[in-house]
Amino acid sequence: MRVLVLLLPLALGGCLVRTAADVVTMPVKAAGWTADKLTTSQSEADEKRGRELRKADERRAKEERRRAREERRDERTPY
């Protein structure tokens, strides 16, 4: 029991040091996270632009298919 009592401050001391280190580094990590979220890298911008272009192409292709389908339907419909 005495050994446990003697080792308890040593064990708790490590926890306190770790907690103090976490508290000290937290503002730095928060600032880095904020800067990362507020800025866009060139590769991220390129990916976003590529995604936008792909979606625009898909919308155009879908519209063309719809028009072609309507034209075929109109050709079959007698007046």
C-alpha cells in the first residue's frame, strides 16, 4: 500500500505534464486548422474546377439526350 502511495505522485505528474503540454499547443493547432480551412491550395482549386466542368458536361449531355428523345417522339407522332 505504501508503494502505491509513493508511486501515485509520479504517475499523476506525467498526466499533468501531458495535459499542460496539450493546453499549451492547443492554440497553435487551432490556428493551423483555421488557416487550413480558410485557404485553398492550387490542387484543391484545380480539383474543384474539374468537378464543375465535368458536371456541366454531364448536364449538357443529359439535355442533348432529352432533346434527341423528344425529336424522335415528335417524328413518330402524326400531325
